[in-house]
Amino acid sequence: MSQTYDITLRIAYRYQNPAAASRTLLRMLPRTLPDQQLLYGTVTTDPAPDHRIDELDFFGNPCTELAHGRRLSEIDFLFKGRVLRYEPAHGLDLSCALEDVPREVAQIHSIAPESPHHFVGASPRLRPEPEIAAFARDCVAPGLSALAAVDAVSAALHDAFAFDPGATEVTTTPIEAFRARRGVCQDISHVMITGLRALGIPAGYVSGFLRTTPPEGQKRLEGADAMHAWVRAWCGAEAGWVAFDPTNAIRAGSDHVAVAFGRDYSDVAPVKGSLRSSGSHRTTHHVDVVPV
Amino acid sequence: MTPEQMTRFLSGYAPIEGVADELKRADGSMRPVWDPLMRHLAGQSAETLARAFARGDQYLHDTGVYFRQHSGTGMDAETGSLMRGWPLSHVPVVIAEAEWAALADGIAQRAELLERVMADLYGPGDLVRDGFLPADLVAQNPEWLRPVVGMKPRSGHYLHFLAFELGRSPDGSWFVLGDRTQAPSGAGFALENRMASTRIFHDLFQTTNIERLAGFFRSFRDAMNGLRGDGEGRVGILTPGQHTDTYYEHAYIARYLGFSLLECEDLTVQDGRLAVRTINGPEPVGVLWRRLDSRFADPLELDETSALGTPGMVAALRAGAMDMVNCLGSGVLESRALMAFLPRIARHLIGAPLRLPNIATWWCGQETEKSYVKANLERMMIGSAQSTKLPFDIEANTAVAGRFPCGADGSVSDWIEREGAQLVGQEAVTLSTTPAMIDGKLVPRPMVVRVFAARTPNGWAVMPGGYARIGRGGDPTTLGMQAGGSVADVWIMADQPVVQDTLARAQSGPFLRRLPGLLPARAADNLYWLGRYVERAEGSVRVLRAYHLRLEEYGRRTVPLVDRLGRFLESYGVDTREPVPEALLSHLDAALTCASKVRDRFSTDGWTALNDLADSARELSERVAPGDDAARAMSVLLRKTAGFSGLVHENMFRFLGWRFLSLGRALERADHMASVLASFAMAEGLDGGLDATVEIGDSVMTHRRRYSVETSRDTVIDMLALDRDNPRSILFQIDRVREDESKLAELSGAQGVGEAGRKILMLQTALAVATPEQITARRLSRTRRELAAISEALTAQYLS
């Protein structure tokens, strides 16, 4: 089963005072993966940059680095393209037992991008949090498979959290969101990653898109109005990486289109920049994911 | 000197049993290499020796050598800081050339091994794949920078300048306590120690064969110039700035080697190339000696919270547009855990055992090693596996001999069991001792030596000398090296006469062609403000002197002039109740801050004079009374200001930076004079106002000679506003400003007159044709506004 989407992502910045010369790093172009194919698509900016480099980052995410020499009072970043998405196979549970995960991780002698070793311990925005660790431990019972354990944590977080775009900001730490039990996909994903790592399960962050309008008769998913975030967990050598959407308590499937993989948000932020402006600025995001 | 005298001199020196000593062998006899130094020391009277030591200390004090000593431990620690002087242990460490040669050989081998390890960690990753390094030790290392993976350095090499912290075991062999690969400091400090020790032991440098350091620095400088490849782009030294503990060293070595000292905000990336923002626009940089930790270098691709970085630095490096000494990411090699694996990696990568071993290290993420560490807690130091600290930098959670000296709770064994993969055990080593002179007696003190290696076209060059750290007490374990010891020079004593060498010796490749001076806009800005602040201080001092002289003359009686002087000072934020006001001290502090940011372009004499001025002012502020006493103090400060100005304005070459200093001074002086004239020369019936004006304007004699009449409004205005030959007049300053700015515009190749030039020309012309009657209070305030506009235009044109 597959689904094709026409996707538009527009991120616009408006500055009160013109911002000085800048460099910007964009991660807006969807990845091509075994179950996902970018049929065509481009990332453009308005105004056009003076200098541009397109390449892949360490984790294989397409990135665009831009330099603007002039002062800017507004700038738009735009992705438009078409993606073909296959439903991933959710067959048998091939994952190892939860308690065997660390041993299986240790047997992976690799520092290549897909290696689980990058996704344990602390990362730039995430550090061990005893409260979240305790929550995660309460979700699991001895004898669970890794996959079942991740499902359990994902479901428990979904139940505990209220989806509330007003409660947090992009800089909110996971522990703040966790204590408030409120937030958006970024917060819930960060909390889940922190919890999974505490259980010894390598876990990473995925940024991407969610189908905007649900198929007939189905409920609209949370997080479709902006870029979405979910979680990848490594469930043993046999099962490998599996993607979970804790905001909707589902496995990520053909409704999800992945843009970037990373250890946490800092690795995948769609726009990273260094605009220097003395005044305030306003940002707007607009996402459209239309099935064709 | 008789052998008996020598024996007597050395008899009190008793090394600890079972500990290697640099001076004495186990049988109590002296190592022959120390003979000349010991003879020299034994042959001096206590007074002569104290004078010689004082010469060294004086040198270090005068040059302003300091480092920020951070709370707790050694110079690599990160929190809390205070500036402190240089704790020189005057007795150098002496090592024989033959022994040094073997050591240098081991260092070169180790440097090459580290290069290959780095190339693998940022390249194919075979060491992990083939089981020589655990994957999580690399993946969890915060200094393993993923954006650098796959990057190929333009020169083909990642590492160019390294340091190694060495100690000597009881059996006499040397071992490495830590590899310093990130941005090693200390080479400049070693040079300064040498400068001090040549002042103390001048004769010995003539009569014995102490290896010189200059050749090493010349090779390194030439190698850096050589890295420029096509010859385009400059060589710069990248410093985190003056708040870093080793800033003095960065400035010193930049001056010594003749490279520009740059901060991240001086740099910009344009069209994929790194460039310095100069007063004339961007200038390409081809080679950067990085003294800033990698992860702070680029907020876009590395630590996003870094306020120090240059966005695009990683991209410029990746594009092969520059070379970095050392390449970003080199800090990965400093982690303690790596030392557990290096012996085996050496045999694998270079097919030979390490000639210079490191401190025995066990990573507790492996069962066998973990059990071994737990079974031998008594002779272990246990700490974080990813830490880059040296073994004697005891951290909060370091365990030594089975206990936590910094007070952490719990059982060390349980800790290892729980967090094994995050921990390493390191053998608690015993260091050698070396003589230190304490209260006139030689006593053994533990030591470690930092040794430096530079990549040159002919392989790794090792500095024949080093930077020794001497423990405060007698404890020869690494614990004894903690918290505030002293430092010492290291002499490599050759068997043959050595070349008397200096850096200036002519002999270099095709790259010695001097490029025209490069002036970063930030440095120019600091020089400009240095000029302004010193002049602002001088202006305050002149008015304060006039005020206190009159206070003395009239007492506390209300005299309009005293009152007016007081209000004038208050309008400048000066509290007249303080004889040496805080506002004055803060101008001098601001001047010092500016000067400290441009230490690399400042003469030592100028720096010393400025410090002396600020110190004197602070000292006077504590003991001076109002009136005559304060007036005298102001005269002292004026003389010291003149001393500084003389050094700076008379003796400094008219290079670009000097122009900014001069501009700052001229604009500030013009503004001050306009303000003084408006307050004291315009008021009808202000008794003594005109004389006070002439006195503040330092023109009493001139006025008497020139006009041979009483002061009148017009003579005073003529002399202090419009006289082109009076170095205190407003127009004189505008002429200077015009000259300086024209020179800057000419050097920048600008076409026509710029905004600043236009404003200067207009004010100059207006004053040149003005008559004294036309200079009213209102005209003076307009002039002050025009001066401010000139300052703004200069800032926009050259300084941002």
C-alpha cells in the first residue's frame, strides 16, 4: 500500500528592524528512505541567497546552507515537492527482550550514522532526568519485548499529556513539559526519547510532515498544521529502528513523511540561523500535505 | 668552588626514598648535567641570588604576564577565575640532551599515532569496526564532532601543534599523563619563563650549552606560513578573547610570531571563504591557529548555544578554503579513556609498541578491566571516562585510593558497578621531584613537564625545553600537583655548544614576504576608545586640579568659580566630595580594558605605563585629602598620563592602529575643550573664569608670551579654539582628525571623500574662517554635536 503527497512547507520571518548579514541552515527537504521516496521537490528562499550549498549532514539529512549578505527585513523559506510513501511493514515482533537491548547495542561495532550508539545517553538538548526515567520504568514490566516496551511508553505518554500548543515554546526543556504534562509533538517526543534512553533503548528524533486531511471516516491527527515530530527507537539488531508517534499513540506509518533524523531537535531544526536583529521578529509556519 | 663547598650546598637536599629525583641519583650523588647550575647557585651569596631572582620576577611583572587562575585546580579548569601573577620557581629543571632526544623520538611517534587515530575517527571508522575502540566511547564523546566526519583537511593533516603532559616514574622512565590535542596552551608561557630565566642566569646562558627555543618557533611559524599553500590568505590566531585563562599567552605568541590575533567576531564567512573584517573590508584568512575549543567555533553546525563562534566556520573548513591548526574535532583525542586503548592501537596502526607510554588506564565498560579496577582500588584513581582533565585535576566525583576526596557519598565499588561504561581507572602514579628554592634552601618538589610538538615539512619538531609545573608541597603523587604550585623553565643541556639563536634570524622560505598590516575593525575600535578614555581621564584630572587649587585658596567660602567648577565636574558624573573620584578611576579602568583587548599590538612599555597610571590613581584615591593634597595628586597623575602619551604618541610607529588611537584622543580633547570654553570663558562676570580656562587648557605660558595682556574673552577663544599651532586648541585637534582620516581613506583606496571625511572638512573649514567673536556658547554646543557626528560617521565607516 502506498500514498503520494504534494507537500508545501513555508516558513516566514518578519523583522521589526532589518537583520544584519546572515547564514542559515535549512533541513526542509524530505529524506529518501526504503519506505519513502522524494519524487521531486526543491527548497527555495525569497530573497535568493548570495551563496548556497546543498549537502547531506552526518545523519544523511538533506541540508541547505545559505548566506545572505544584505540586511533583510523579511525572508521566506519554501519547500514544495511530491513524496511517495509506502506503509511500513508492521509484521511480527522481531525485537529482543527489553533487558537484552544494551547487550545487543554493545555488539554493534559501528559509529556509522545508523548505529544505535549515537542515540543513548545525553545529547545536546537532552540529559538524563530521574523523574522521566521513573515514569518510563513504571510503564514496563519484566519480560516485555523492546517493541512492546516502546509501545507502552508511547501510550502512557499520550494518555498523560494534553496536546497544548500554548503551553510550551521551542526552547522548553523536556522536564518542564513533563512536569506540566502539556506540550506539542516536540515536547512529547523529547520526553519519550529521554524515557526510552533511561530504559536502555536507543532513541532518536524525527522531524517531518503529517497528512493534513484524514482519509474518509478517520479522525484528523494532531500536529498536522505545522511540522510534526516523532520518535525512532532501536529495538535490537533484528528489528532495528522502528518509528513511533507518541503525540497520536500510533506507529508512524503512511501518514508520516520524514524530513530529518537526529538525536534531538537540535540536530533537525528546519531553520537554524544567525540573523542578528535588534528588534523583535515574527515567524509563521505553514504546512500542506495533500494526498494525490 | 671546592668539592666540599658543593657537597655542603647539596647536603640538605634529601629526595624521598623510592621516588625518582631530577637532581640526585638514588645513591645521593648529583647527576652531572646539573653541575654548572648547582655550582652557580652554590657560589652566590644569598643577597646576590635574591637580586637575580628578583630580576626574573620583575621581568614577568613588567611584561604583565598573568593567567587567570581558576578556582580549584590547574589551568584547564573552567569555572570562576581571578587574575594572578606568575608563580615562577626560579630553579629550572635540567635535562640532558641525550635523554631528551629519546623522549622527543617517543613524542614524534605518539604525535603521528594520534594523527592516524583522528584520521580514522573522522574517516572510515575502522578502529571501531575492528574492535580496537568501543563504539560508545566515540559516539558519546562530546568532542567527537559529527559535522567534521568525512571532512578532509586541505593540507592532508588534522594535527599540527600538540602538547604532552609528562611525568617520570620511580624507575626513571617518562610517561604521558595527558595528550593535549584540542588547543594546547603553554608554549608562550614556556617562552616567558625562558625570558625570565635568562635574566636570572644570564652568565650560564653564555657559558653552558642550554638549547635555545627560537629554532622551534621559527620552524612552526614557517610551517604555518607554508600551510597557506597558494600564498593567498593570512595566518591568524583565533582566541576566545580576553576572558579566557590563557589570553595573555595568545596575545604574546601572536606578537612573537607576527600573526594577527583574532576573535570569532572578527571573522566572517563569505562565498565559502573565511575572512577577517578589517577597517578596509574583508580580508581572506588561509590558516587559523585555533586556541578556542572546537565545539564553540560555529553556532550553526556545532554548539548552538555558543556566543563565541563564527557561523559558517565548519562549512569554510569543509570547502577546503582554509587550514586549521588543529582541525576542528581534535579534542576527541584528549579523553582519558582513549589512553586505555592506545597501546594496542599503536601496534595495529604503526606496527610498533609505544616508545613513550601513557599512564596505565582501564576502561570500566569491559568486564575484565572493571574487575581489575575493583580489585585494585587502593592504587587507582577513578574518574569520568570522557573527561579531558589531567590526572591531577581532581574533579568532584574523582575517587582516589577507594575514597572520594571531594566528598561524594557512597561506595566506590557500587559506583563502578553501576556506571562502569562512564568510568576509567588510572594508576595512581608517583612523580619525580626536582629542586625548588624555598627560604634559601633547595627542597625536592614533585613536577610534571608540558612538552610541545609542531608538524613541519620535515616531520614533527619537538621544542627543546618545556613548561614545568612544580607542586607546592612534598607529596609526590598527582594529588600534590593540585591547587596553585609554581612553574619553572626547562633546560635541555647539550654536550656541544649550541647556536645562539633568535626568532629574527633571516632564513625562511618564500613566504616571509610581509603582507601589509591587517587591522580588524574590533581592534581599531578598542584603540579608538583607548585614545578617548585616556584623554577623558586627563581632561577630568585637569579640571579637578583647577578645582582643588581654588578650594585650597578660597577654603569653603562660596566663590562662584569654585561652585561652577564643581557643577562642571558633576555634569561629567564626578563626585567632587571624593578627591580622586570614582568616575576618574572608571575612565582609567575602561582604558585598561580596551588596551587589554589589543595586547598583541601594544608595546610592553605602553602597557606598563598605563597600568602604572591606573594603579597610582587607585592608590592615591585611598589617601588623598581635598585641596592642596588633591591638587598635587592630580599633578602626579598628569605627569603619568604624559608619560603614557609620550610612549604611545611619540614612540609608536604611525601604523593604522595608531591612527585610531590618535583620532580618539583628538576628538575627545576637542570636545573637552569646547565644553570647558562654554562653561568658563563665556560667562560674563565669572571672576577668574578666563584664567581657569587657560590653566585647564595648559596654556598659561603661551598666553603670557603671545598676548602680553590680561586674559580677555577673545584672546582665550583665539588661543584655545582657533589657534592652529596650539596643541590644546579645538582647531588643532580637527586638523589632526583630518590628517588621520585622510590617511585611512587613502590606505583603504577609497575614491572621493566619504561621509566622515565630509563632516570633518566642513567643521575644519568653518573653524578656520571663524573669528573669536563668532564663537559663542551656542556655537560651541553646535561644534560638540558636530564632533559627535564625526565620531558616529567614523564608527560606521571603519569600526563596524
